[in-house]
Amino acid sequence: MRRILRLLLIVPLFFGCHSRLPDPNGSDHGVTNHEPFDRHAELVFTRHARCRMDCRHITAVEIHEVLDNGIINYGKSEPDSRPDPKYAVEGYTAEQQHLRIIVAPENAKLIIITCIELGVEWSCHCN
């Protein structure tokens, strides 16, 4: 009986560890290949997201690029947040901007909450 209990505890840990994708720089920041939402759903931009896009010079096309090709960083995501889970999708645009897009799936839509250009400090005054 104890062996069965140990096995039940060890198996999920084994599979959980192997579902992670390595960071290109050699560190693991909680990034996995699990797809909890449709990346091609209709995008809805919040007022805050549009303000951040404007002051950080990020276009809707670049948001689409990152959503299409980026990876979910679970270390920066809140998948268990209620009522709205949030996911951080990170990737590079064709112009090599390193972006993080925060999205909240809602029915058949993706609500774009904000966008960040990683490694660059922009002066924004958004509410």
C-alpha cells in the first residue's frame, strides 16, 4: 500500500518536471509548452493595453507575432487567478523587440491587459 502511495506522489512530479522547456540562457523561469487558450482568438485591447502600446511603440501586429510564436512564462502568469486567469506570453518580434504580453482568456476572446518591452524602460503615464 505504501509503495502505491509513493508511486502516486512521484509520478506527477516526474511528468511535471519534464514538461518544462529550457530557457535559451540556461535557466528555467517556469516556462512550459502547455496551451491553456486559443492563441488565434479574437483580441480585445483594454484601454490600459492601448496606452502601453502607444508609449512603448508596440503595434497590434507585434502583439500578434508574440502570441503566435512566443512561449507562456508560468513564472509571470496567474493561471489560478479568479475570476480571470492571466498568462504572460513572451517572445521576439520581427524587429527583435523582446515583449511580454499579459492576456486573459474570456470565452472565445483574448483580453490584452498590458504589454511590456523587456529590458527597456519606457516612461508611461497610463491609468
